[in-house]
Amino acid sequence: MPANNRIVLSSDHAAIAFRQTLAAHIAALGWEVVDIGPTTPESTHYPIHGRAAAQRVASGDCRFGIILCGTGQGIMMAANKVSGIRCGVCHDTFSARMIRQHNDANMLSLGVRVIGEGLALDVVDAFLNAEFEGGRHGTRVDMIEPQDA
Ligand code: RB5
């Protein structure tokens, strides 16, 4: 467990119940969950929530972020617009492990209309249990940051 053991969770309206299941699972693993909502089921806009979660990670307040929407795609795109964020959509455990080991991902995005809860929890475990390998992967990760064209 890293010194900063805080994980921020957020979603759009499509994933509120799913997010609560995830929060309980992550807390049971010993992480401190920072759930920034939303908590009511009204239709909302995933970029707001992806950006808000990403800012918690980029600022250093939280070590990781896990975000959810219908597909996982829109909220991932919004999160990746925040400097310092490396977020991937993963619906299998191999990808979830690899985005930590090779891409040093600091956020994971899930699509609740794509993946069931059981597999989603395994994907989260794979993400949280993997470590960045550094070395040549660090050189490549450094090249991801926004650069002038
Ligand atoms: C909301 O209907 C849906 O568009 C959203 O949850 C997400 O799938 C967008 O990427």
C-alpha cells in the first residue's frame, strides 16, 4: 500500500449503484475511498466528473482514480485532458495490469454497460495490485505528456 492510499471515485448517472459497490470493495482492500459523486440519478455530463476526479489525482490528493460511465470511454477522454493523467478503459484483467506495469496509469475507467460487476472488481484488483516497471517504459511514459505540435 503506498503512503498515499487515497483513491478517488466518480462517475456519471449511468454508474451510481455500480460505483457504490466498487467503493465498498476498494475500502475492504484497505484503501481510503474519496467518492466525489454524483449521488443522485439525474442525467449529468461525464466530462464534469472525469475532470473533477482527474484533478484530485493530478494534484496529488489521491494516488489513483477510478471513473465510470456507460462505456468508460467518454469519461476517460475527459480525464486524459488533465495534465499528468494517464487513464485507460479496461474490461479485462490483462489490460488493467499492463496499463500499470507499462503505462504507469494513474486512473482506470470502466464502462458499466459493457462489463459485469464481478469482472469489474477483478479488473480493479489487477490494476491496484500491479506496479509500474520503469526502465524503457518510463522513457515512453515521459513522451506521453502534452507537447507543442
Ligand atoms: C450516457 O448516456 C453515456 O453517453 C455515458 O455514460 C458514456 O457512455 C459516455 O461515454
